[in-house]
Amino acid sequence: MNFSYYLPTKIVFGFGALQSVQKEASQFNTAKALLVTDKVMVKTGVVERVVKALGEGTVEVYDGVEAEPRIEVAQSVGERVRQGGYGLVVGVGGGSCMDMAKVAAGLATNPGPARGFVGNNLFVKPSLPSIMVPTTAGTGAELTVTSMVTVDGHKQWINSPFLLPNVAIVDPELTMTMPQSVTAATGLDALCHNVEAYLSTAASPITDSIALEGVRLISCNLERAFDDGSDRKARESMSLGALLGGISLQAKMVYGHSIGYTIATRFRLPHGVSCGIPLPYVISGYAAACAPKMSRLADAFGVDAGGQQPAKLGGAIGRRVIELLKHLKIPTNMKELGVKEEELPALARECLDMYPRPNSPLVFDQGSMYAFYQTMWEGRLSA
């Protein structure tokens, strides 16, 4: 068995962790920082809290991040950070805010348009130091090498080890005011990260252990956090599950995320919703290809394996996820979402052509991918 694992980011976790932001920032000996966020975070008062903690007069705020940010937003924040003489970037908010903060840190030291860095490992110089402060429990962006961008209507990514933040400050207190819809979408995103990483051929004993614990935490607590946002234990568990999902992402995703990308922009779906709808069918469809792993995955979901064969077990786990989607008031299949049956061939082609997954243990061609979309449209599990 051969594998590598790399995570240099310092993690500060727990209720009250935000209080450490000034201490963590001080190690970078900079007179000026750029805080990257969106207007919602400004209105909630979270940005003001971070600015005060860092020291007023030492921080400037860029609040132009949008949901599922376009490449033009990355270009805008890049121009801002290049002109400002900053020594530190702080990302505050959900995944979009942190992704743009990471891109800002990278563009600060690497000349060229943001579009020129779409792809893998195109930054050649280390980024500015960065600190990420997530306010949702979902993306795990505070611990990943990836920033997602929308380019000409399609989801794309900027990947580089230089994008890994120096510090992740994860304070569950900041998630307590998330509305139900955001709790649902971000929680599903974290669940998908852990499950897909576990099913990936790039998984290792380290990422498997992390992913299974992430699945357990989320499957036990997402409904509780959705029903009662003031449930501190559930919020803490969700923040930890999302954090673990960010770590497990080192194993990369399988086709669940790719399928999600094909429907996200068409239906203006939050990222977690677009990936969550395919999840039960991914688990069921991958069960035979990942047979040795299914018993442990069932246990993490709280599903009784009961000596069932992997295919049957995959179906049982898939049904548990469908129950979860219903509880969260999210469509459980593509027909319910509003996808037309005649759109399925084009979606299948886009999935394979634009979002291939060489680390998927289940190999698709055009015919089998179309058949897979058909099962997701009908709401039919493989077992």
C-alpha cells in the first residue's frame, strides 16, 4: 500500500475559537490585511467582529463575493489585492468567500489574469499568508487546495497546493444563525465530501478513517441542526464533520460532484443541493465496485448491515439518504427537481466531457452514464 498525505494548515476549533484570530494573524507580521467576504456577512455583524478582533485600522474589507462566484469575481478580488500592499488575506463566510480569499492570496503573488489559473497547479509562487474563518458547516474550503469558479456558465476549479490556508479558525458559534435552507445545503455538501472521498480510488487509510467519522457526525446531527439551529451540540458536530470533509477531500471526489455540476448552474442550485440529489444513487450505484467498504459505510450512516450483500447494502444506505433529503425538504430525484427526460443525454455528455473522474472505481462510458442519469431521473436505486 502506497499513499501520501499533506496538510500543513493549523486548525483552531471550538466554541470561542474566533477569539484567537488576532493571535494567529500576529505571527505574519503584517501591517495591513484584506478581509474577503460578502455583503450578507457584513450585515450579520460577523465581519465587524473579525475586524475588531484583528484591530481596526489594520484591515480593509472586500465584500464583493457572490454565491457560486464567476471568474470575473476572482479577477476583481485579484486586482484589489494586487493594488493594496497587503501582507495577509482573511476569508470570512461560506465556501464562496473562502474560495475567493484563497484565490486573492494566490493572485497577489502570481501575475496574470484569473482565467489563466483555471486548472491544476498553475500557480508558480507561494501565496500570501491566509486565514480562513468559515461561518457555515459544509464546504471544508478552509482545508483544501481548491477554489471553485464559474466560467462561462460552467463550474470549474483552480487547484494548487499554494492555496492551502495557513490557519483555519472553525468556531461553531458562527454557524448558529444559519437559516434552515443554508444548514441543509451546507450539511449535504459536507456529507457528500466525506462519502465520495471514501469511495474514491485515491483514498487512503487516513482519509477513510476521517471520512467515516465525518459521515457518522453528519448523519447523526444534520437533521437535529436543521430542526433546531440553537442545538449547540449538533452545530458543533456539524462543524467538525464539515472540517473532516475538507481533510478527506485529499482523496478527491467521484462522479457525484460531477453530476452536481451539470445541474447546479441550470437550476441555480446551492452547491450542496446539486451534489446531494445524486448522493443516494451514487452510493447505491457504486456499491458493487466498492464492496469491501460498504459495511463500514453502513455503520457510519447507522444502517444495520445485517449480513446483507454489498449491492443490497448500498440500496439500504441510499434509502437512508433519501429519507434525509425529504427531511431537509430537498428534491430526491431529477424529475422532481424539474429536469426534463430529453435533457438527460446532454447532461451525461457534459458530465463525462467536462468533469471526468479518473479516481472513480466505477468507470462510465456515454451509454452507462446516460443510464445512470436515467435512474436518478426516475428515482430508482440500483438495489
